[in-house]
Amino acid sequence: MDTETETAEAPETGTLPLDAWHRANGARMVEFAGYSMPIQYTGIVAEHDWTRESAGLFDVSHMGQLTISSGEGAEENAATALERLLPGNIAGLKPGRMRYSLLLNDDGGILDDLIVTNLGSDTGQTLGIVVNGAMKWDDIAHLREHLPDAITLNLHDDRALLALQGPKAAAVLDNLVPGTRQLTFMTAAAFEWQGVPLWVSRAGYTGEDGFEISLPEDGAAAFADALIADDRVKPVGLGARDSLRLEAGLPLYGHDLSPETDPVSAGLGFALSKKRRESGGWMGHGTCVTRLADGCAERRVGLVLSGRLPAREGAAVMHGETQVGRVTSGGFSPTLGHPVAMAYVASEHAAEGTELTLDVRGRRLDARVAPMPFVPHKYYRGEA
């Protein structure tokens, strides 16, 4: 398989294209997913609230931006080849359409969650894939190993990726890049700003309406400056991105998802398209359909905590004196004013309303199984 990544190696600590921009704008930097990244600018809660009320600008350039394509003479197109590794209906994606999917191992364990986009080919010849930053080198190795030699895999590490999220994001972006507000949730298209080519997707990982903008790294700082010149936009760091996605009930790979979890227990059965469940032919199919039919030993659930003390990852979930689960993500919800968490809990204790306790450093906190998202999603799906 041809690829531009044959000799690529993961850097020890990478630098984002906007590293100097973040520092100039007052960011406090931390190491995350192998990169130096902004954790906050003015404060996590303030940035969280601003995104809920206006528009927050996030730098997610650590994510892996890949394309796979099939040229003339290939026995199958890129979409068909990818469907042997993913459980989603990739071949059915129309041009400009996006789909959340999962990279699975033979046992149905989750290797990564990702977004696949048909970049405009009616025949499924070229697809874009965005993978988690911490997993991109492993994902590339897995794809190289299992895709046919005639399929080309490229890592576009010369591109930045920005996310503009919040209720005012559409108006802000359309002012700079006319036509972008016509996109609906999980659709994408090519645009241009001052001669800089943009690939704009109406998506994100905050639960708010918003966009992700892929662009050449040498144009990223000027574009970011143009965005924050609008009073409705402020830069936002990783801290608020995490609290926003937790309120939205969105799992984070490496915490809520791992090779030890499967799509059914993780509550991601929607990513196993009905057509693909029936046709099979993808890694992990047998395990996943069995668990869909027979149930799982544990399930990912939402928890609402009493009081104000949050439970962090690793806290034991208890039913009486018996441990029945573990917290995988947790924190204080700025929007709701109380702590929330996600946990894997034994299925017999996973029903909505079940009363449990959490062991936080020897202290018991009362918790109740609650539906997710904790804060409703606000994705734009078009005018009613």
C-alpha cells in the first residue's frame, strides 16, 4: 500500500502550528496526546460558559487528518476496503457526508473512534478520516497492515484543524466565509478564505452547534486572528473542551473507550449500522452481534452526584459494599451546577434511577444513574 507515512515516527512532544499564537494569547500550555497544548487562557469555567453562550475557538490540530484513496486499477474502492475494518455504512456515504465510526480489533475491542467523510467522490474513491491524536500512529499502522496494497493512505500533518463551537459560531463563520452556515450537522464542503483553501465540517465534540475547519498550517494563525477579532469569539483550551464533552455525554478515547470496551457496552450501538450487522465482514462482527443479541455484562452510564465533590476517573462504583463498576470520566458541571460522571456499571445496576455510591478516597458519595447527555445537544440539522 502506497503511503506518505512509511518512515514517519511519532515525536516525543510535538508542537502545534499555532503554538506561538497560543502563547501570545495567554495560554497555559500542558502536554496532551504527545503535544504541547493550551489547557486554558482565562479560566476553564469562564471558557466553558462562553462556549455555551457565544462561540469558543479550539485548536484540535493534534488530531490525525488522513485520507485514503483508490486509483484506477484498484480491485475495490476506498469505501469498500475500509468497510472491512469499520462497522459503519461507509460505501453509502454521499459526497460531503460524514459518519462517526469505530476502529475495532478481532474481538470487538475499540481501537479508536473516528469520523469518516466522503470528500466529494460519487464512487467512494477518496475518503477523509479524522482520528484521535494520541492514537493516530497506532491507527496508521493498523490501517497500513489491513488495507489492500492498491489503497493509498496519506497523513496530512501539514494542516491545522480548528473548531469553532457555540450558538453564535454559525453567524461568525458565515461572516468570514460566506455559505458555511448552509451546512447541516455532519456535512462538509470546500471553501476559501483570502486565497486559503478550507475544508469545513459542521461538527465538533462539545454538544454545541459548530464547525471544524481544516486548513494549511501556514494560514492558520491569520485565520485564527480573524476569528477572535470578532467580539463573539474567544480562544478556549482543553479544560473546557473536556467539561463540555462530559456534559454532552460524549466518550473520550483512552478513558471511556479502549480495547477492553466494545461498542455495545459503550452505548455506541448506533455506530453498528443495521445493514452492516446483517452483512458482516468487518473486524469484531461476531462479538458485537452476540452482545447485541444477548446483552453485556456492563454498560456505560451517566451518573449525577449529590453535593459538590466530583468523582474522577478510577473511582469505584458501589452497590452497598459490593463494587459494581468504575468511573471513567467525571467532573463538576458548570452548566448544571453539580458533579456528573460516566462509568461502566454491571448491567443489573445500570437502569435509569438506580441509586449507587462512589468511593472517592475512602469517602462515599451518593450517585444516581441518569440519562445522557446531561446537557441536551444543540446540533443544527436544518430548519424545521
